[in-house]
Amino acid sequence: MIFNPDSYIESAIVQKEIISRLIERTSLINFIPEQIIDIGAGIGLSSRPFMDIFPNAKVNMYDKSILSLNKSIIQSENFYKVCGDFTSLPFKDDSFDLVFSASALHWNYNIGQTIQEIFRILKPSGLLLFSTFGKGTLKEYKDAWAMVDSNQHVNEFFDMHNLGDLLYNVGLKDPVMDSEKIVIQYDSVRQIQLDLKNIGSFLMQRERGLGLTSKGKMQNMYKSYEELKGPQTTYPLTYEVIYGHAWKTL
């Protein structure tokens, strides 16, 4: 599949809303970072607002996908693009005042190692500010598939309290966690699948290796979703959004 940034931007409805809400939280913190890293930056939807909020800061866009970074919507001498894995961040200890990550940590199954790496690269008095997805994410889609087969069709997501414990256990102080549910209404299940495909998220790697799902199973899943939505005319899709922040003390 060739990465199409236009399709991504059009389909990233929830991601754009979460970025907006997460960025708003920076205004509640008396904090002016000079060095920022955006983990899971993609094409820069979450990085670009920092140009206005912290115009003197240097921002590293960090992502696993070189294709996404190469399609960046940002052209600025204060932005640096780095490609790599979340569990092995290629930066020195105490490098960043702010580690920011919007809707990206679900890509990584070894989130404990990622948080340890984040702690390492944070400067003393540095801040981690992030969002990710909780266990209630894509509930309707998962329930519809569960009525068809026992395969796992989407990622496993995180428990908010477990994430808070991980932050505390690596040494981050005063972790604050909260969550909300965002429900998007779709005209069809096909549109749901198209958006999930365009944003490149959620589909299990091991499921991809099993080949195409049979047409019969797919039709049965559509019927199951129809039953689950009941009499309403649209197809709901729930995202449980987890927000968190914590500090690295002196």
C-alpha cells in the first residue's frame, strides 16, 4: 500500500480532535520547553501546532515510518525528522524538556520499555504529555467480529490504571491520568474500514499475514454490525481516549 497523506488527513478524524484537545492542555501548564520530541509524529499533524505555541523551540518529529516523515506537512529549520523504534530512542540522556505523543503508543506492544526510554531522554524537570487508546476503543467493530469468528482483528489497547502504574514505576512523578469516550457516527461499515485502513492503525500484524478475509465472513460481520447498531441509521464507532502527563523531577 502506497502511503497517501491526503487520505490520511481526511480519515484521521479522531486523531485530529485528540491532538487539538491534548495541545490545549499545554496552555494549563506554566512551562516553556526549548527541546521537544513528538513520538509518533507521522506527517506532523501533532508537531505543527508547536510552531505557534513555542516558536523558539526545536522540535524532533520521531516516527517508525520513514514514508510518513518524508510526506511531512512541515517545512521549518526548527524541525528535525528522525526515524526509529519507540523502544530504542536514539537520543542522549536528558535531551528533551517535553516529550509529546498523540495517539501513537498503541503501536508498541512493549510500552514499558518505551516509557523507560522516555524517562531516560527527559531532562530533569521535563514533562511527558501523551494520549493513547484504552480498552473500550473500537468496541462496536470488535463486537461485530466476535459474532463471526474468534480471530483478533484489531490491536489490544491499554488499561488506564496500568499505564499510570508504569509511569510511576519508572520514576516519573505526579502522574495524572484521565479518559473520555469519543463516538464517531459513520454511514457504513465500509467507511469505517476505509478510515482505519487510511490511518494505518489498529489492524493486527499477524492478521495481515493470514491473507484476505473471506467475502462470506466479511458480509456476516456487516450483518452483525447492523444488529448491534439497532434502529439508528448510522454506525457508531467508539474511541476510549486516555490522556496522561507526568514529570521527571530533579
